[in-house]
Amino acid sequence: MTASPNVDPTAEDPAGGDDISSRPDGRRGSWLTTLPDVGVATSITLFITGIIGLVASATLTVERFHLLTDPGYRPSCSINPIISCGSVMVKPQAAIFGFPNPLIGIAAFSVIVVTGVIATARISLPRWYWLGQSIATAAGFVMINWLAFQSLYRIHALCPYCMVVWTVTPIILIISIGRLVDDTRRGHEIRSWLWVLLPVWYAVVIVAIGAEFWDYWSTLI
């Protein structure tokens, strides 16, 4: 009878799952309870994008309150006929649920900031948390795509602070989804493709903005 070979508790599962050490007791848990690793750079990126989104949402909320109390108020983000958040904030699309959309951003980005702080402190969060954040951020991404369409083709004006939110939301979505895949070759490929899709989405939005307002942009050349 031969002795069983020693098993490295930190070795990667040959089936492609998470490390056995992902649980404190060394036993494998369910997919939802495993603790994916979040690198320092990823954690800091999550924190910074959360701060940027939170500041943009809070600033837009303050501007909205000023406009409500003083109809003649000119928001700081109203620069010209096209770059004008004042034109956007007074439209029904700016209050989808009956209150200013930026209030949703304040709540959502506050959670992202806290998540970034926790991850930067090297405190592991289970996959069920990242799944919930992915679903919520995906809903937010759908919302900003709808708002981008409304801004371009219905309102015909762009809100600078809104565009800041458009910029950081897909980054947060990619980071969140990336914590749902295993740390295997296939997982790395999925994450890589997600980052490839990010500049493609940016390019589509930029081209749409350039094409829709070309008559105005051409006067500035």
C-alpha cells in the first residue's frame, strides 16, 4: 500500500474552479460563496471610478436643486447650445422614476466606493456580492445607453456630468463581471475580451455624438 501524495492546498483545481484555499477552512464551497481575488490595481480602479461617478452625480444633483429653486439659474455645465446639462435636466427623461436620476447615481456609486475601499484593504467578498453588483451595474449600463440615445436623438443636448457617468459605468461593469469568472485560462480570455469591448463602445458613442451634432461641430473648426 503506497502513501497518498501530499496535496498542496493552494493548488489550482484541475477542473478549472477556484482555489481550495478560497475558504478559510480549506474546503470548497459553492460557486456563490467562493472568494475571488481582486488585485490591487483593480481595487484602486474600482475605488477611483466610484469616486468620479459619485462626484459627478452629486454635482448634477446640486445643479438640479439650484434650477428647481431658481428657474433662471444657469448651471455650470451649460456651456453652449449642445453641451448643456440645463437643457437635459428639465426633460422628463431626467427623472425616470419621478425624482432626479442623479440621486440613483449617488446611492449606486456610494456602494461602489465602499466596495473599492474593502477590496483595496484586501478583504475578500464572496461571488454572490459581485453577482449582485454585476446585475445592478448592468441595469445602470442599460439605463445610460437609453439616456445617451435620448440625449442625442430626442433632447439634442449633452450633459457633461452625465457623460462622465457614461464613461465610468462600463468600467465598473467589466470589473464586476470579471470577478464572476474563474481564475483560469478561459477566465482570463473572457476578461480580456470584455476590456476589448470597452473602447469599441466608447468609439460608437463618440461617433454617434460627432455625427449627430456635426453641423455644430463644423462651425467650430
